Amino acid sequence: MKNRHTQTQIRYQSIKKTTLISALFNLIFSLSKIVIGITGHSSALFADGIHSFSDLLGDAIVFLGAYLGKKPPDSDHPYGHHRIETLFSIFISITMIIVGLSLAYNMIHDLIYPSHTTIPALSVLLTALFSMLANEGLFRYINCIGKKLQSTLLISHAWHHRTDVYVSLLVIVSIIGSAFHIPYLDSGAALIIAMLIIKVGAKLIIDSLKELIDTAVDENTTTSIRNFIKAIPGVISIHELRTRLHANMIILDVHIQVNPKISVSEGHYIAAQIKARLIEKISNVCDVMVHIDPEDDEKEPLSLNLPSRMSITRKLNKLFQQHDLPTNFELQIHYLNGAVSLDLYYPFSQNAHPGLSPKDITTVIKQTFQTKTNIAHVNLLFLKDSSTDL
């Protein structure tokens, strides 16, 4: 079985590496944009440089979220801390929406109150073009790793780089607009891009919230899990399969129907096989709860009102004592089809029970239980001499 702790460590190291690469590029972007924005007479590039510098905070948030999310389960968090990543991804998505709203506000202001701008230097155009291409590369790289790890935190961070692509594109459009004296080109394009950024941020928040409210996995994954369980030897059928997302992990519980006459230990063995194989073979399954059923009780519980072992044993002891019979019997109880069946093992020996025959014991049992409507069947087995099926 794959080690969950090892998986978490590998995941953390992948996010750590990705975040450090992102932080290095953001540092280079911010410094170059600020310097060239000042020397090249581009307030748009200068502002983009400040935005890139603030992205370093986003890198720190991603790193912190991954670091806290890798903590192992404890008494207060038995399923681990993976959802910390989900919370941090919501925070990053909110910052995307704020960036989008800020862009929209500024561009609406520029549309209403246009101002004369100096044509920026060629270095500004080249820097903005390099930034756009580099951020697009970072988006594709981080998004690919995020999908591979199924990390909403990394995917959100990747889309944050995609917003930087759009911002750099705005700078380029602004330069073109200034060169051709088209002041509305920059603002009009910015509004469209701002709305796209807001839309992407909102979608990422919705996806993260789905994880926080225990949304089930997609239908294809559910079908794969169902078919996998059905193929395990000893499973007759399954029902009440429930899944939920825990950050990138899948937690599930399922009821399986097995042969009602197998032992408890064999039922446990089948359940252990299901858990081990699911965690081994199905991607991101981290915890499985298997409920063993002797029959299909999906529609209604059939055995709730039937007598318990304590009640049945008490009646048998009282019955045997009334007829001066030994009470050293063993009992197996089967709750099936809304009724009770008993396998009664009686260690009978003629030497130990002089004057008593298996027939006598059978008669006593039969006279008692034939009137009990909830006792469907009693199988009386004498371990030494014979067995009688009532």
C-alpha cells in the first residue's frame, strides 16, 4: 500500500519547487518593470512592476498553505490538514477578483476622463512582451503540476500568472494605442480582460467551496470506484457509496453485501482488501470506510426490531435450567430477511448426561421456538453424537 505520508511529502516538495521558481521570476519581473517603467516613461509598466512585486506575497501564501497542509493528522484533525490549501486557494482567487475590479475601475475612469500620455520607449514594449511570454510559460507549467497533483492551490496560483499575462498585454495595447493616438484602445481592452479575470477568480472560488462542503467526486471517478469494488472476490453487491473531496484527496464510505454465513473475520478480511486495493489503485483515495452487510438493506433496515443475542441467550438459559439441562452451548445468530435463524451447538455426551438423549433436548427446543414467529429457523447441532435440523 502506498504511504500517505510519503505522498504528502512528495506533493509538498513539488509545490515548494514550483513556488520558488514562480517567486524568482516575479522578483525579476518586478525589478525590471519598475526600472524600465521609470526610464522608459511608462506608468503602465511601472504599475505592472508593483503588481509583480505584490505577486511575491502570493508565492509566500502558496508556500505557507502547502507547508501547513502537509502536517499529518492529529487528534483535532483526524483527516489531516489538506483543506488549509483549499482555504488559501480561496484567498488567492479573491485577490484575482480584486485585481480585476481594480483594473475595471481604472479603465472606466480613463474612458470617462482620458489624458494625454507620452509615447513609451521601445524597451517598455520589449519588457512587456517578455513578461507576457514568461508568465504564460509559468501559467502552463504551474497549471500542469497543479492538475497532476490535483491541487486547487497551485491551479489558482497558475491562473494568477495568467492574469499577469493579461496585464502585460494591456501594457502592450497601451503602447500601441499611444503610438497611433488611439486613447480608447487601452481602456476598452482592459475592461474585457478585467471581466475575464473576475470570471476566472469566481470559478476558482466556487471550485474551492465545493471541496469545503464535501462535494462528491465526478461521475466517472465514482463509476471507476464502484466497478473496482464489485470486482473484489467476496463482494456480492454494493450500495450507499458516498465520496467527498478533502483538498486533493478522496474519502469514501461504502456498504458491501457479502455471504451472510461467513465469519466476522472473513468479512473483515474482505473489507480490508477493499480498502487496501482502493488506496493502492485509485488515484488520490486516502481513506475508505467499509460497512459489511449480510443482505441488501439499502431501502430499509430489516433487523432493528429483532431480538438481540442477550435476549435470545437469556431465554435459552432459562429454558435449559427449567428442564435441568446443561447451559454450556454455543450460539450463532443470523439476522436475515427480517427474521432470526439460530445455529445452536450443544456439546452432548451420553456419559456426561446420563438418562438424557439428543431427542429429549431437541423436543424441548422445538416446543419452545416453534411458537416464536421471529425465530425462522433453529439448527441444533450435537457435537459428539448427532445433529438435528429443526
